[in-house]
Amino acid sequence: MENKPNFRKLLQYLLFAAAILWIALASQNWTDQEAGVKPAKDRKPVADLLLPQLNGGSWRLSDHRGQVVLINYWASWCAPCRQETPGLIDLARDYRYKGLSIVGVSMDEGGKRAVQSFMSEFHLPYPVLMPDLALPSTPAVEALPTTVLVDRNGRAAKSYIGAVRESVFRVDVDRLLAEQPAPSSGIKD
């Protein structure tokens, strides 16, 4: 008979834990951002980024002219960033040969170990940049995650603050991919 009270207590704990998990999942950090990009005439050029890649070399925004570029600023400790990452991975895989380039910019201050762990955990199929956050040339972001969607001509079409649903990114990326890039002047920015 002594096992019955222990079983009931265990069942109560399990039900309590399930309720907490349900509440946590129901209150995820998605922002209610709607799809839609700025009209082309209202877009401003994005400064040419040149940042070090985590695994060596560097990445330059102007090397991706003619592509739509999604720049995602994140950190390994950021819960909304972790929530958003699987959708970015799906986008990178689905649009790999359609003209979309995704790059992650780690804003971690703790060094490479946490970032490499994040990359291994999620199997990121796109480059990750890790700028020196102490340098004034490092882009300033107000919140994480922050994502900037750049059109084929290197202009900011939309900025997102907070975790964004994959479906919103898809609508905006499809819209930009349907646009034709402006004719090149032959001058590299």
C-alpha cells in the first residue's frame, strides 16, 4: 500500500510538469510581423559588410550582388534566436539554388566555443560570421534576433526584430526573388 501514495505523487508531478511544458510551448516568442517589403523606390543601400567567418576567411555583402541576402543577427544564448533557427535552415536548403543567400552573424561575446556548439547542434548550412564586437565597424543591433533582408541591388527591403516565422520570410523572399535586379553600371561598390 505504500507504493500507491508514491505513484499518486509521481503522477501529480508529471501532470504539473506537462502543464508547465504546455504553457512554455504556447507562449513562444514569435513576433507578429506581417509579410511585406518596402517598395523598391523607398529602399536604402546597405553598407558593404566585410566580416570574418567563424571558420576562417571573410564574407562580403557586395560579393552577393544579384542575390537576395538574409542577414540574421543572433546569439547562442538567445531563446528566440534558437526558436527561429530551424526555419532559417529550411529556407537555406529550399532556396539554395534560387538566388537566396543566408548568413548568420553571431553577436556572442563568449568566444567561439558557444557559437561552434550552436552550429553543431543545428547543423547550420550557411556561413556564420563572428565579428569583433569591440570594433566600431561591427553593426549595432538593438535586439536579438534581428534580421535584415537585402534585395538583389544591395538595398534594405525589410528589417525584422524578434523571432519571425518561416512563412513570413518565405513570402518576402519570394517577392524579392521575383524582382529583376537593376542593370549593373560595371562599377563595383
